[in-house]
Amino acid sequence: MKPRCPISFFLFAALAVLVLAGHAGAQRNRGPMVTSMSASIDKDGPHPNKVDIKGPAPVTCLSAISDDAHSPTPACKIDGPGFKGILKKGEKADLTGAGAVTLNCTGRGWVRCNARIN
């Protein structure tokens, strides 16, 4: 016995392939670029991190830790376009344009700090 609708089966299969091919190229819109920075201080001295940004962006100090219990509160020291200063953990500042951004840590002993630029 022959199948009654071999043509309709092939048409349905072709339609399914076209629909799937159309969705394969669809991409969602990507959000803003995020840059993570890490810096440290150890027995050999400071180890800053420097990145270039393409335009205005907020910068946030994510963490700052020290192994010296008597150290002043460690923090992120940011030097970039439109902002030069110290941010404590969780604080945010706005960078106003394109250019180089440098992260250093403040504190005593072994210190590590991390910042994020959105």
C-alpha cells in the first residue's frame, strides 16, 4: 500500500527546515561591555591593572581585602577620565570619556582589589 500524501510530508519537512533556519540567525541584543580589573600589593610592591575604555562608563569597586588585620580599610584607587580617587568596597563613580583607566589598591600587607567597568 502506497502512502497517500508523500508530497505533503515533504512540504511540511521543507517548511520546518525553513522556520528553523530563520531562527538560527536570530540573536538577542548584547548589553554593554563589562571589563573586570584586578590589582594587588605584595612583598614586591604594587601591581596595578590598566585598561582602555571606549567611552563614558560607571566603575564599581567590587572587593578590597588585606591580610593585615591592623591595616587601614583596603580600597580601590581609580585613575581614569573624569575621576581620580579612592572607592571603598561597593562604591561607584562615573568615568566621563574614552581613555586609560588604572586600578591600584590601598592598604598594608598583602592587598588585593577588584573593580568592574560597565
